[in-house]
Amino acid sequence: MRMLINVAETVVADALRGIAAAHPDLTVDVANRVIVRRDAPVAGQVGIVSGGGSGHEPLHGGFVGPGMLSAACPGEVFTSPVPDQMLRAAAAVDSGAGVLFIVKNYTGDVLNFDMAAELAEDEGIRVAKVLVNDDVAVTDSLYTAGRRGTGATLFVEKIAGAAAEEGLPLDRVEALARQVNENSRSFGVALSSVTTPAKGSPTFDLPSGELELGIGIHGEPGRERRPMMTSREIADFAVHTVLDDLTPRNPVLVLVNGMGATPLLELYGFSAEVQRVLGERRITVARTLVGNYVTSLDMAGASVTLCQVDGELLRLWDAPVSTPALRWGR
């Protein structure tokens, strides 16, 4: 195992100490594992809280800041955070306007966020929840009942965060977040396995010269395994699979997301192929984001997420954001 770590047991705490040192505009509670925007709670604003297992960086901690998340709760690698973390986050960001939990559809995340919502309500914090389940690759997986939550999480967090920044009420922020999820679909491809610090070896065997279509962000099995394909062939397969499930009537946001180990040179080339397929299908592209945003540690590969947007959603997407990993308009 070749990893830039001390020991597997402290990898999350070490990363949180590094985030605190690099980003003084965030409040990082290393012991309790909560990342909060330093100016929280913001008077009159809905708090936006998300979280999940570590290993998917910059999701979620890298998206904390004005215009996006109010707080994030990192769990152990590929393991849900616990309800106490979520409760601390909700209490830290609640200004009296309520808190929205954005939850990826993984069983541990769903159960723990549900429990945290009950605890928060007991303490007088009004909570709404939105489940992200955009992955069209499989119906059920090792980690989920129903579709997995993947790349659309970024779209939901950004647009909900912008709506909260405008001072919209909790029910409207929740409705917009649900609209984004309902209009988003994703599909991912793995070119290599993933190695977790605790295991120290690949979590599954992917022979040389093969790829896995429909992989999840924890290294879950996909739809099928095939001999290696070209970027053009992968884009054809991934985009057509997404469009088999989503028929956009409006322009789309496009996320071409790296799984962690795929360089930008390859991602931009892959993005060109995705744009080609969308052009052939006469799909209008409103905005495109390319990079490593919803990752799986050291996995090589990519995912494609499309989100159909109307004028309001596009305006909220374009609204200023200032986080460690996403920043524009300020």
C-alpha cells in the first residue's frame, strides 16, 4: 500500500486538521467531526446540512461556504456519519428558519439522518429532508434500497444553497432541492478498483484490459464488465443510458466527474465526447462542470450527470458560491 497517510485509524482526523489549517473561513470541529461555515448561523437563512462517508472528497466538506452548504458531517471512510454529528451540525447552523438535510440514498446515511432529524425536532429545530437517488445504473446495491445517490448531490447542494442564501423559506428550498433531484440522472464507469486505507488493497478485482460499467462511489458492482472501451464508446454508452431514463425538454447542466484518479487531460477529452453525444441527441447544454468532485478515493474512472433546468434553477446554479472546492461570482 502506497498512501500519503500516517495510520489508517487517524486518516479522517488528519484530513480535518488539514482542512482547518487551509480554510480559516470554516469552523472545523475535529473531535466531533463537523465542518461549519464560520458565519453560521446566518440570520433569516435556512441551514443546509449534508454529509456521508469520507473518501468522496471534495464532497461534502469541500462544499461548505456561502452559496452552498452551511455544514457537513464526515464519517469514517465509506461509512455514514452518526446522528450526533448531524444534530451538532443542525444546531450550529439553525437561525430559526429551519434546516434542510440533503441525504444520499445509502442505507446508513438514510437511517442516521432520519434519527438526527427526530433528535433535532425534539430540540425545537425544524428539519426537512431531501433524498438524492440519481444513479440509473442499478436499482438496488450492496449499500442501498433503490437508486444510489451520486453526482446529482453536487447540483442539489449548490442550488439549495443558493436558494437559502436568497432567504427563501424552508418549504421552498426543499421543493427546489427535490426538483433538482427529480430532474437529474447519473451513470459511472470504473477503470480501476478502489483501495481503502483500512484494507490496504483493492476492494474488488478488475483485471487488466477490463472496465466496470455502472459502478458506485464505494466500489459497488455495476451493471456489467466489458473489455476496455475508448472514451468515445464510453460516452456513447453512459449518455445514452442516462437519456433512456431522462428525456430533457429544457437545457441541461452537465457534470463530467472524475472518480479520483483520472487526470483532467482525460476528463476534458471525455467531456468532449459527452458533448458530442448530447449534440447528436439535440440536447441543449446550459452549463458544464468538469473535474473530480464526487470521488471514490483512488478509483480511476468517471461519471456523467445531467440535470434538466428551467430559468430559476439555472439562475440559482449561476448564483455566487464561495467554498473550498466550488467558487465563482464573488
